[in-house]
Amino acid sequence: MASIRLKFRPSTAHGKEGTLVFQLIHGRSVRRITGKYKIFAEEWDGRAGRILLPSPSSPRYAFLVSLKDELQWELDRLRRMVEEREKTTGTVSLDEITAAFSPDTDTPDSVFNFIRSRIRHKRQLGKVRSAETYRSMLNSLMRFRKGADLTFGMVDGGLMELYEAWMQGCGLTRNTTSFYMRILRTNYKLAVEKELTPDRHPFRHVYCGMDKTVKRSIPFSDIKKINDLDLSRKPSLDFARNMFMFSFCTRGMSFVDMAYLKKTDLDGGCLTYRRKKTGQLLTVEWTWQMQAIIDKYKPNATRYLLPIITREDGSERRQYQNMMRKTNRLLKDIARLAGLPLPLSMYYTRHSWATIARGRAVPLAVISEALGHDSETTTQIYLDSIKSSEVDKANSMILEGL
């Protein structure tokens, strides 16, 4: 197997950017592919062979994060090319691979590079989550294409149908394939707008809608069972339960919003925050239940209210994502301890709060305001989907007696 590494070639001029080089070694042969990727010497970790990220406040941060992702894509593509040639021919010709591999292509209508530029733009705007979804879609498209780039002129209805079929063959749900298709369609429309391609309407015969999903909720009695569990000897489970209960007490606050709550957001007996998903400003009255959860943990040295992000070193988003995965995994164990036959996750808090509020005759307008919905129509759809799942559950119970 060929060895593939990224190397840094410093500039001969002091203070100038150096060049990143792809190095391939197979047997005693060595080939180097030079691209347009340039960084400063202090931005390179020679021992680890990777880019060093500065603090998020640095003006170079967004650029370097995007560049790091792009370089990883290119390295993965290069490895796939080597694997494909080994599989089909049984040998590896570094000259052939070097000739075929073309990083940082400047083709104006390169689909891969166009989407990468949109990812960089979103990161610069601070839209990290949106950039991540674009990156996921591009990774999927690149796997479908086996790393081979394409122009917008090659994007037609037939190709999109093949891409959809490929995703379905990978086991993706209809909503997931549609999600990727909608992102790709957005980029395609922008390319049309920039006159990079005429509109060939390639998405006419693929699914770009949204199927209704079952909204998961549990009754108040189950919420109480979770709250009353004695987890004093199991600190990890206790933490997961506390985060679940904090979310429920704050009307189903999402885990990402909880992670980024600042100590300054709590003032005058009210917790005020802006939803990451919609940007909407919400205010929640601070209650003794919320304070009891906060009191379980020592004040941390960060600006954040909850002990989810514990270090401010540029890894905040990774800390939040890791903790969310861990919490959702532990909530499955908590459900078993509470005798609940369901895959409990943080997703349940928001729908449970809405369902319980509806069951206690809370006006629709109040529930809508609490959930941060733009209109009561959205809330009605939200509650109708919950109601539908309850009816299906009741029907299943009835049919069990047949």
C-alpha cells in the first residue's frame, strides 16, 4: 500500500506563506504533487503533519478550518484512487496517479470546488452548522463519484436519479436523501444564478420533499420516573439525567442551545438566549428546579453556564458534539432503569413538553410562544403529528388482543 502524507514546504522569503505538498511513497518511489494551498510556517505542525488551528477569534480561523477540511477531502480522494488502481490492476503506478490527481482544480464550473467555496463562505458568516451539512452532502457526492470531480454541465436528471438510487442503496432514508438533494439543488440554483450553467432542471425526477416523522414524547409520569431515579453513585448517568431535566424545565431547549448558554444569559430571574436553529430570542423564567441542577456542579472557569463546554481552546463545538453523543447514549440506559421501553434521547424533551402542555389545556398560542414557533399553524402541525403517533400507539394496543 502506498504511503500518502501532507508535507509543508516553507517559503524562501521570510514572512511569506509556504506551500502544502501531497507526498506519495510506494516501494522506493517518491512523488510529490504541489497544489495552490498555502499557509504560514507557524500554522503547520510538522510532527503531526497537520494544520494548527488558532483561537476562534483569529481572522485566519475560518479559512484554516475550511482549508483543513478541504485537504482531508483531497487526501481521501487520493487514497481512493490508489485503492481503486490496486484493486483493478494489482499494481500501483505513482506516475499514473500523479497525472490523474489534480488538487485545487481552477475549473470555473467545478461542482466540488463551487460547494467548497460555499462552505468557506458559511464558515466566514459564522454559520457552522450549515457549513457542516454542506460538507456532509459533498462527502456523500464525492463518494458517489469515487472522488472524480464534475462540471455543472454534467449535472442532469439522469445523474441525479443515479445519485438518489446510490444513496438509497447505502441505506439512507428518504428524508436523508431528500436533505442532500435539497442542498445540492440550492448550490445548483446559485450556479445558474451566477451564469455558470443553463438550468437543465436536473431535480425534477428525484425526491426533494419532507416526509412526516413520528414525534417522540413521553407522559409526565415517565418524566417524573426519570427525575426520581437515584443515580448518586453513577455520576455519568446523573449528568445525562440532569441535562435531560434541564432541557425539559426550559421548555425543551435543544442541547446545542444549552451548551452555549452563557452565565450572563441568566439575569434578573430570567434566562434569555437566542436559538441557534432560528436565531429567535427566547426568555425563560428561572425556577428552583433549574437552580437545583446548576447547584450540583462547581462553577467553571469558562463563560458558559452548564458544564458541557469546559475549555475555551477552539474545540468548543467538538466538546458540545461529543457530550451530546455521550448524553444520548447514556439516556438509553436511564430509560431502562426507569422501565421505559423506548430509545430515550434529548429529542424527547421538546415534544414531551408540548404534549403535556396540550394535555393540560394550555392555549395553542402559549405553546407556540414557548416553542419559539413563528406561527400557531406550525405549532398545530407539530401537535397534530404527536397526536397521530398517539393514535397509532393506541391502535397497536387494541390490535394486540386479536
